[in-house]
Amino acid sequence: MDSSRDPAGDPGNESARALTGRSEDLMSAAEALQGGNHVAVFVLGDSGMGKSRLIEAVVAELGSEVTPVRIHGSASLSQVPYGVLGPFIVNLPVQEATSQLAVLRTLWSHLEEQKRATQKPLLLIVDDAHDLDEATAGILAELAAAGWAKLLVAAAARPGLPEPLLQLWFEGIAERHDLRPLTLAQTTEMLEGGLGSQVLPNVAEILWEASGGNPMLLNGLLDDARKDGTLRRRNGVWLFTRPLNSHGDRLTDVVRRQLLLRSPEERQALNLVALAEPVSRELIESVAGEEAVGSLIDSELIRVTDPATGELRLWHTVYGDTLRNLISPARSLQLRQMLLRRMDSEPTSAEGLLRHVSWSIECGAEVEDRQLLRAAVLASRLFEDELARKAAALVKDPELQMAARAVIARTRYNASDYAAARELLDADFGQGNTLPSLLAGTLLWAAVMSALGHTPEDIMERAQVVRRAGERLARDQPENAEAILAATAERLETMEAMVNALTGDYRSAPAAAEAAGTRPANNLETAFRLCADAERLLAGGKGLSAFAVMSRAIEAAGADHDELYFLSDFLVVRAAAPAIHAGDWEAAETLLSGVVAGSGPSLISFGGGVHAAHGIILLYQGKAAQALNTLSAALEALRLTDPQQLFALTAAMAFAAAAEVGAHTKAELFLADYENAPAALPRYMRSLAAMAVIYGKARLGNYPDAIAELKRLGRPEPEMETPGLELDALAFCLALGDTDSAPRLLELRDSLEGPRPAGICAYAAALGTDSAADYLDAAKTCEAAELWTFAALAYDGAAHAYRAAGDTLRERMANSQRKRCLDRADDLPGEDTAKNDDSLGILTRRERDIVALAVRGLTDRQIAAELQVSVRTVEGHLYRSYAKLNVKGREQLPGIGGR
């Protein structure tokens, strides 16, 4: 674990962290107040959106240019004319206190004194302007309209600005900023700016989803996660070590402050919704009253999610755990009994059942065994592992306990604790006295055995216990014998298809595919047999066809997988493999983004595989430096949970990326990771990982037999044609400069599918003719496939051909195109690049983007246009980047000298 100082622990860093995602608003507001067209800037937003922090940042940005004068709205004075101006008009006679002219004259006299002292224009800073009385708002509007002072105003979106101030906006002399929830990109930028190190993408995704983009909640969740160890930095990468805790001290303080502002009836309604959501509005109103519920809806603390049924939920889901944590068990039980007396029936939705069971467990109420088991299954599928274990542990029925233990084993599988999962499952394997209990956990058992490295043959030999138990059960229940024997036989066939798919043995795939086509199969078995067929096509170079087969497998499997809850993620990542092999980046990214979009807590378990796939795409495209960052981050996630056993492949690819950019120290660490990793990889991925390691060793200069070894891995069994594997092997050979691989690639060309093989084979064809025109055609084909390294090699070949022909003009043009492709690849081999890569790691994502464009020679204005930001934003990011990199200006940025 990284032991360096944690910048997020500095309280003074919080304000800057909160504003990272609001930099555009900050710069725009400051520019408006500095210019001559606007007399006021209004900042509006809901609670927690960062209005106060933004106006303070604007004041800091303006610095010594203005004379700041602060006025605070007050709910208690909102009905008192000029109440908030008391400190400025304290010497005004009582009889004149209601005279607008007298108040204006006294206020202006006070302001003029401050202005004379500083000799700077006046800026009136008004916070909580929604609580201003109309009279005060009118005076402030007059001061601004007359040009005597400028206004910087923050107000809640509801009820909004008082009418006199709003009129300035209608007249076009005020600029308005409505603060919306942060986007995922803004959240990522905010986290990187505050944490100061690389942040695993799923950290931003989970925090963004949990906070709803609300900066106040986001900061609370972030601080609590760091404090309790949920969010940790490992080897320079911030990641989640367990599901997010949403009732830490910081978030509890936020919620407690909200409760203090509510009436007793509103607090009761809020507590009931938190304990029972989703819950009927009519039911809550029958307890707390219509007025209380309406007020909470208007304040956006609760919301109606189904107008037809009037279903209520909390507006921010993270409030739920915090509110429930603040309620004592005795009070919780009292509220539960109060609500149950008014309910016609128990919840029927999955979410309602989970909340009902969880609430019952929390306050010690009895729950029926089948309901406990159902809730445990649902919780484990939603990765609510703690609730799943609690509910399963309370099941008392001996027959149901076997299924309950299988649920607990799932939660161990979620955390990649395969030994513990196997111990739980082994105890009940083949022991059930009913068909459901006999089959419970059998598929998960096979998945666990595969993860522990057992071969399909070994797994199926041990699985015969289920067949014998089924035969015993059939003898004991002759009336159901046929159904029992059929169900156990089907389960064993599904298990066999699954373990073959997990190992990815493409040698047996033709037989498996033929078997799948000659007899009916259940959905799971069909999906797994299609997986095996896709593996065969992938090894054969038919990446697009394999992707189509995997799409059929995903469709066949459906969405509701009781025991194999992880099947969807497994199928998606396996479908991404042929898309990546073929170079269909768009299809791969669409698949992977689908996993992220429906993520929730599952991203902690399966996010590492998604990030690994992104890293491999970058490596294939030639973006080695970016691939190194992504793969190293994915590797840290996979150290914690690796349900798809992708650690070895990811370590191998990270080693290749590190070797490519000359990062020797990192490469050594990744190689050690690969060599110490379990070898439970599908056959194709195992070969690909071995190739990546050989390529990396050759790049580092210590593998003289690399080319021969790569070619052997491309044809692991000479009697079997594996054009897909050969393509991968020969692509590595070409990248190492082995032009003798080109003829074999041309022999394979007709067997291969996709833009990536087409680009690589086009370059191989140009090597055969050594024609400048063919090199240029190959370069264009590689560019279209986004294979930037191969495109650069092709342009280099064209430059050499032009040089041999004495055509120096075209040689320079080809070299220029080669440099452009290398710039797109964003890395150059060698130690200097490695150092640059390491140094740029301390920048945020936005800072890296801006520095990369500056390195390419773009001006500040061109960068602003490219990224759709203001020039001031670009300048600010560059200045911060100079400070972090310890350079004086653009000419010293990493990479400038080398390019």
C-alpha cells in the first residue's frame, strides 16, 4: 500500500476539491463581474450543490480587484423589511427605518466609506438570497442597476430569487448560473483534483451514482469512505476495498442538520420512508399528515417515483442508511408496528421485500424462513453481501438451510474467497433430500472449482455425486422418479457446458456446438455451448463471427440468473474478447459501457475486468502509456476481487505496456505478478497472456528466442489451424521488427475478420512489395482501424521508399504523417518516455488532456476550442500543471523536447 501523504486528508483541500467540477462556472462568473455588460451574477441551485463555495471561489478569483461586502439572507428576518441590513443602518433613527430613501442613503454612506478605504469597486456578496425580504432585494437591485455596486448572489432554486433581483436577469444585465448535479466527468475531475492520484474509474462511477451528483453528499461519502478504509490508495491507485458505507460520521452530520430544519411530523414521515421505501404515499400521509409529506416533496427530500400508485422514496438514496442508523431499535420497532397496522399486505416488489426483511432484522422482529431465504438470494444478486449473510444465517428449516448456505457461499465468491465458498458448498454437495435442495449451489460449486484451477474432467468426475444422489432420490420417490432423473441429468449437462466454457478449450468446441444443435437444451446450457463455439471461432480468427455468436449467447441466457448471478458480466467480458481481437472498438466499448451503466455495487467485483478490457484496447491501438495507466489500475482492482480470473492476463498486458514505454521497474513488478498468478484462464487468453509476456521481454532486450517462441504459441498444435492465435503472435512479431512474419500473415488473410486483422495484413502486404504507394495504402487502412503504431510503421516504410527513390519532399511528408500517428499513440519507446509517463501521473485527467494538447503545439485558445472550455480555464490548468511538474512554461513540458 502507498504510504505517501494523503492530500485528501487536508481540510483546506476540500473547498478546492468541491469546486473542481465547477471550474467553468467559476471562470464565467468572474469574467462577467470583471466586464462591463453585467451588473450581477446569480448562482442558483438545490441544497448541497456548492453555491456558497462557488461564490467564495469567485471572490478569491477576483482577489484585490474589488471591495467585498457580505450580506446574508435569514429565514427569521425574511418578513422584516431591511432586517438583514441591520449592521449597515444601525445609526438610522427608528422613525426612518422603514423609509426606502433613508435606508438607501445610510447604506450607501456606509458602503462609500469602505470603497474610499480600498479605492476598489464595490462587490456585494449576498448568500441565501431566497431569504431576503422584498424591500432589501429592491434596494440591492437599485444599487446594481445604477452601477454603484455589482452583486454576486447565491440562492436556493426553490423558492428562488426575490422579484426585484430576478428583474435584473430579465433585463439582460445579470448572468445566471443554475448549478446542476455534477456529471460523471465532473465527478471524476473533482476526485482526481482532490485525491491527487490516479482514481479507478469505478470509484467515480459508484460515488457519482450514490451522491446523485450532489457535491455536498459526494464530499461526505468521500471523506467517510477514506476514514473507514472503504476507499484506499494502493500502489498509487485509489479504489474501493468493499461496498460503500453510507452512514459514516460526515454524512450523518449532513443528514442530522437537515433533520433539525424539519417539523416533528416531517421527521416522522422522513423516518418512515427511509425505513419502508418504496412505500405508499397514502400510507405515510395516514401517519404523518398530508402537509408534512407535501413539504418534504417540495424540499426534494422525498419523491414520488410512481404517480399511479403514489409510491414514495427518498430523493437521495444515501440518506436511507444514515437515517436508519439514527433511529434506535426500539423506535424502529414502534414505527414498524404503527405502519404494519395500516398496511393491507406485505411488500411484493423485490426492493420492498429486501427493505421489509432488513427492517425486521434490524429491530429484532420475526421473519418467516422462506421470506428470509428469498431476501438473502435477492440481496446476494444485488451484491448486498452483509444483508444476504444476515438473512441466510437466520433460516432455521434444515431443508432451506442448504440453499441458505449456498447464498453465503455466493457472497464469498463475490469477494474471490473461493476456498471459503468451496468449504461451504462441499458440505452440502449431493446431500439434499428434495430436488431443489439437491441442486442448490451445484452450478456455483462448479464455477468455484474452475476458479480454483480444477480441470473440466476432474470437476465432472466429482460431480457424479449429484447423479448418484438423484438416483437415490428417485428410488425414494418413485412417483417423481422420471422428473428427478431428468432434472439431475440436465443439471450435469449444464455444469459440463459451463466448465468447458470457463476453460475455453476451443479444441472440443466443434463437438459441443454440434451437440447443441442436435438436441434441445435449457437456456444456460445453450448459452455456455455458444460460448465454447465462440472460443473456437476466435481461435480461428473469426472475431466478428465469434462476437455474433456471443451476442446470441447473451440473448439465450436472458437476464434472470438465480444461482449464476454473475453470468451477465461473464458473458459481456467474454463477448468483448472477439470484438477486441477483430478491432471492432465501438462494439467492445458499447458492451463494456453497458456493464458500467447498470453497475451499482457489482462494479467493485466486476469493474476490474471492464477496466482490463479498456486497457487491452488501448494497447492494441498503440497507446501504450495510456494502456499502462489503465491496466495498472485494473490490476489493483483485480487484486481484491477477480471473479473472472483475469489477473494473469491483465498482469501480462500491463507488463507488455510497461516494456513498450521503457518503464523497467514497473515491468519487473508486473512480470512477478504474472508469474505468481493462478493460471485459471481460458485457453485463448492463456496463450495471449504468454505472448504478451514474451513481447515485453523482447522489448526489454532480454529474450533472443522471442520470435520463434511467439510463432510456436500461434500454432500450439501444428495439426490444428488457429489463424486467430497466429494473428496475435505475428502482430507481436511485426511490432518487434520481424518482417519475415509478413508472408505467413498474407496466407492467413482470407481466414481473418475485422478491421484490426485487415490493417495488420495490409502492412504485411506492403512489406512484401516495399512500394511507397502500398505503404501509404496500408497506413490509411491502419489509421481507419485506429492502429496508430502500425500506421506509423507503414508511414516509416513509405519514407524509406521515397528516400531510396530520391524524393525528399514526399519523404518529409511521410515522416510528418508518421510523427502525427505517434502523437496519436501518445507514447514513444524509451526511458525518457517512461519518466514522462510517471511525472504526468500526478496531474488530473483534465490537466493531462490540456498538457497533451499543449505538447502538440496548440495555443491556449485552440485548446479551449478543442475541449469546449474557456481560455481562462486552460490557463488555470496549465499554471497548476507547471507547478506540479516543477517547470517554468510550455517549452519545459514533458515530451516537448523529444518531439
